[in-house]
Amino acid sequence: MADTIWNMSSILLASTRTIEHVLPPVIGGQHHVSAPPPTACPGTEQFITAAGHAGRLLAPAVHDALVDFVDSPHRSGALLLRNMPLGRLPATPATPTTPTDKDNVSEFTLLTVARRLGQPVGYAAEHGGDLIQNIVPTALSSNQQVSTSSKVTLMFHTEAAFHPYRPRYLLLLCLRGDPAAGTTLSSIHEVLPRLEPDTRAVLFEPRFRTAVDTSHLHGRQNVLGAPMAVLSGQLDHPTMVFDADLMVGTDPEADEALQRLSAAVASFHTAVVLQPGDLLVVDNAVAVHGRTSFMPRFDGTDRWLQRVMVVESLAPSAADRDGRVITTLFGV
């Protein structure tokens, strides 16, 4: 059913005992932003400022959950807000950039939540730098490891793992759902106890490199980034950067540690089937995400999400940013 959040059975690497994975907390009920969206276009500073001011009009349960999530992320690395305002919805667009005649209610909802978490940004290579990106299935990419795929399982990854200015938070608002499409989540806080101490130690060392997502290359030749650590911070409560498709170890021992982490993530995760009005907030430094496969119809009724990426501060990317659009170039 489209409104089901379920646990996928998880198996320890060294045991056959099934373990229940922690679910994201759900804030239910009616959580409408009281102010109507401004007449300015989404993505303009006027619109974003109005969204920031509207944060005070969020329902107290939503507002406080967002404050708490920033201060102390839930163990799952995610938070699910339900019954968020969407406004009037036309047919699902054929591509992420296909114009529609929808109103700006869902955009205002997303940016209001985004501003409570930090600063929304776009990436020049992603959907032309749009701050709010439409995630819809396309026939051309149905079998690729990209957000607009459908017929393949989207592998676990940190959003923009290769990027020096990767987002801290990823927001996914469901405008139209699909009961077969589960957004998968795996938190390092849940996976870490399943890894041997020697494996953890290797993952804390800068012995891993990540290729660039093809959407950021635009025909340029791919390159591996500088060596980096998968895990950082406190030994017993780290953050994680991981991409099952694009990351490799710099030596056999590092590769083996990465494979062990990948196996643990793949066998120990949760899936959330998003329904209209669900807004999933993911801490990109705590949880990796993916998606199960589904069969699109390409008839205007397909799954339609809107995505916003949020950084904690605009300052670090100042030299590589045009307004709110990060312009870093990759490849050769």
C-alpha cells in the first residue's frame, strides 16, 4: 500500500539473526504553512526570504522536530513529515524541466522547511541549477543510476558524494506516489555496530576515491577525486560519505573494507513508500539513500517528487557559486 512504511529484514554479516532497523520518526496530522506563497518566482531571493519568514507559521510539532533534527539527528538519519501542502497538481511532467501550469504551493512548502534547516542551493550541472528539482521517470534514463531512472534499483549513495560542497540535507516532497517505489535508507549509526573494528579503522582513513556523477560531466571525461575517508568525526558516532556505484578503495585492504560496508548497508536498511504530502528529510552526512525499481506508465500519472538540497552555510562555496547555484566543474 502507498502509505506503508516497512522494515526490510536485515542480516548480520556474521550471523543469521534478523535485526529490526530503526524507522524515521513520523510527524503526522495537518501541518500547513499558513501564509500563501508570494507572487515572485520560486528560486528568487524574494521567494526564499518569504519562505524563511514562513517558518514561524509551521505547526509547532513540525517546527520543533526540524530544530531537534538539526541539533541532534535521529539515529535513522531521517525525518518524515506528513500531510504537507501541495497545492493544485497538473499531470506529471514528461521530464524534470518540462514546463507545467502548477501553482507554487509545494515549492513554498519545500523552501520553508529548507530554510529552517539551512540554506537551499542548486548545482549548475543538475537540472540547470534549479533550486527545486522535479524528479520524474524518463524513458531515456529508465535503466541508469540517476534520479530519473525507474526500472533499476537506485544504489545506496550519499547525495553528491564526490562534491566538495555536497548538501547536508536532502528534502524529497512527494506530489504523486507509486506503491512499488520505496525510498531506501541506511544509517551509519545502525550499520557501524555490524562492522569489525579493523574495518571501521580503515574506513576512517583517507584511502577512498569517488568518481563524478555523469550528470555533472556534460561530456567531459570522468576522473576520480582526491583520496578521502568514508567515516569522519567521533569513532563511535561518525558521519559517512559513501557511494556504492562510484566509490573505490585506493588499495586492496581499503577495497575490502568498502565491500564490507556496502554489504552491511545493503542488508540492513529501511524503505519508505512516499505518498502525496510526505516530505522526507535526510541527513546526508548520516544516512545513505536509494530507491527500489518501479514500472512507469508515461501517461501523466507517474511518480513525481520535488527535491531540494540544503547546505548549512553559503560561505564555504562562495568562490564556486553564482547566487545560490554552485558552479564547480568536474572532469577533463
